Amino acid sequence: MPDVLTLLDLDPNIVKPGWTPLIITIVLGAAIVLLYFSLRKQFRKIEKTFPMPEAPAAGGETAATPSEPASPKA
């Protein structure tokens, strides 16, 4: 597998880590932490008890079973 520095024709003595990638990484990490806290807050707003669905009447049709099948459109 070719080395990235060879593909980009960069001298490894010149290419050094800088402050910009560090700042970008810190900003991305802070954004992830803020998103985590926001999501956690939204999850706490959700009702923990869900109402039970009503049982269909005996012999009655439900929305999942249409009375006549859909015809294919030509």
C-alpha cells in the first residue's frame, strides 16, 4: 500500500502536526458532547408509558386489511 506522503509528494520532514487540526478536533469533540446532552434532554421528555392499542372488533376490518386489493397501474 503506497504511503500517503509519497502519493501527495510531500516531504515528511516538512509536514508536521499543527494547531489547526488540534483545534478542529477539540471543536468537533465539544459539538458531540453538546449534541449528547441535547439528545439526553429530549429523551427525558418522552412518555415512558405508552397507551395500549385498541383491539379491533370481531369480524371488523382494520386499516391493515383493505376490503379490495389495489389494482396495479399500467
